[in-house]
Amino acid sequence: MHVIARFIPFASDFTAAQARLARAGFASFVLIGAVQALYGPVLPSVRSSFGLTAATVGWTVGAHYLGSVTGVLLSLLLASWLSARSRLVLGALLVGLGAVDFAVMHVWWWALAGVFCIGLGYGILVVLVNALFAAGFGDRSAALLIMVNAGFGFGAVVGPLLYGLLSSGNFRPAFFLAGVLSVLILPLGWRIPEMSPRGRPASVSARGRVPLAMAGFVALFLLYTAVESDTSGWMATNLVFHGYSQAAAAGLTGAFWTALTVGRLLSVPISLRLKPIQMIAGALTGVIALAVMANLHSLTPIAFVLIGLLLAPIFPVGFAWMDAAVPHARGAAALALLGALAGGLIFPLLVGGIIGASTPDILPLALAAIAVLCLTVSLTLPRLIHLAQAGQPDVEKYSETRRRSAT
């Protein structure tokens, strides 16, 4: 309640354009958070409905991932061709059409095409909403990015919960409802303010160090997602290895995601007072300490859950920091999301291979090592940003203009 109370006067200062953007962004993220989180619970129903093997039904998640990557890459092109409101409407339409297709089709490959379509819209919306929130709220952008990503987490918690309570084990009504709800986003999306790329500084000269700074941010998001996905993906294996039941391990994994969502809400007032490097470095230092604590079997469950709490602000705060530090880096949002997607794909495979070659006991050490790398990258970013901005006085001028226009 304290966080909500602090946020109400904060939100009352929004301009009409910012309020429209906030509504559209939150609605979009709650929806795609719920849809993405449904894949795990619905797989048994999908397998039964289409008569699939376990390996084949796994393509449901794979098709969504491929669609997401394609959507992120497509965003690089769409930014030059379509307005922000057109891209938001397009993303919501793709999610809705894909969800309805998945719900009504009885031919597996056509249904899978619907999942790919959901992923395509997902990728477009994730890039666009993060970019708009990073640029649209001035000094409060980090706080708003935290909030909108908490909305994603809220959808990820509520979606599976409602499915379990209301679906009777049939995936089709849930996805049809998601398709219908996506239609409600269309009028919200069409009313968002337009962000003209002409308001940003011209592209940097070849002597600039912007690519190096962007590589640092991409590495930050890649390693952050690696810690998040390895914790959520492998903590149940580690807990079962230490004698916990599968149900208990699954419940604790759910607690991890709940802690991540709650942590984002709690981070909002903090983000208004601390610098991005202070929040990110402090959170990662805590993650390293918790990963070390997870080696103590009596503390393992609580350590894993608290890692979710501390990871919460890193991505949204880092995204806002990137936008403020290198606003002239073209395609920055898409590159950042590609880094995050790569981290969520590559590192669970690597850690899985390490676990297979040893035991699940190796997980805390692996998490600590990745978090140390992530902390190292974050501590080098201020220097890389300074080099990127050297000789680019228009960057500070642009950032100050944006702060004034947003307040």
C-alpha cells in the first residue's frame, strides 16, 4: 500500500499524452505477460487436443520464441516505416489474431502458425513499449519502466492462475479470450503520443564510441537475463536434488516470479532517488551474496526467491539508463531486446550442460559467476558512456530538453 500511495501523486503529474501512453503500455504488457505465461500450463491440453508427442508439443514454446526474435528484428525496419501508434496497433493485432488462430485451429501446423504470430506481435510490443516509456517520461522514465514491467509480471502471475481456476483443462477458451482482449488495446494504442525521430540528435560520427557503449548495454541485458532464466529454469532441479517435492519446487519457482514482480513495485520510489549505476550495482552485489548463500541447503529456497526480488529493477532501470545515455543510438531498443533474448536462450543451455556434467549443486556457483560478470559490465558502463558522449554536446542538450518536456 505504501508503494501505491507514493505512486498516486506521482501519476497525477502526468500530461494527457503521458497518461494515454501509460494506459496503452500497461494494458499491452499485462496481456502479453499473461499470454506468454500460459504456454507452460496449457501444454498438456495442447498435446492431448492435437495428439502430439512431448517433443512435438515443445514447438509451441519454440514457435513463440522464433516469432519474438523475428518481431524484435522487424522492429528495426518498422521504426522507419510506421508511426509509434501504428506499430502498437499492429503488435496488438498480431497477438490477437495469433491467439484466436491458436484457439480455433484443429490442424497442428496452422495452430503453430498462430503461436508464431503471437510471438511476432510480442516482439514488436516489447521493443516499442520499452522504448516509448524510456523516452516519454523524462527523469521518471526508470520508475515508469519498472512499473510497466511489473504489469508484465502481474499478467504472468494472473494468467496461469485464472486458467487453472476457470479453464477445466482446455486451452482454447483461454487463448480465444486473449484474442478478444487484445481488441480492447487497439483504441488505446491509436491514441498514444507520437515520438518523432527528428527530435533526436543526428547520428554520430565514425569517431564516436556509441557502438562500444551499446555493446556494453547489450552485454548487461544478456547477462542479466542469463541470471534470471538460469535461476527460474534450474532452481526446481536443484531443489528436487536436495529432497524437495516437485510440487514444492514448482511453488518456489512461482514465488521467484512473484518476488520479481513485487520487487519492481518496491523499486519505483527507490529509482527516483538513486542513480541507475547505484541501483544496478547494488542489486547485483546482493544477487552474488544470495547465490553464495544458496550453497547452504537450509537457505537455498529463500536465497533463490530473494534473487528474484533483487533482480527486479535491473532491466527497466538499465533500459532507461541506456536511452538517456545514448539517445542517438539507432535501433538501441531492438538490440537491447535481442541481447536479452540471447541470454535467455544461450545460458540455460550452457548451465544445463554444466549441471549434466556434474550435479545440480553447481547451480549457485554458476549463478554467482554470471552475476559477477554482469556486475563487472555494469561498472564499466559509466566509462563507456563518457567516451560515447565525448565530443557530442548535443546529447546533453537533447537529454535536458526531453526532461523539461516530460515534467
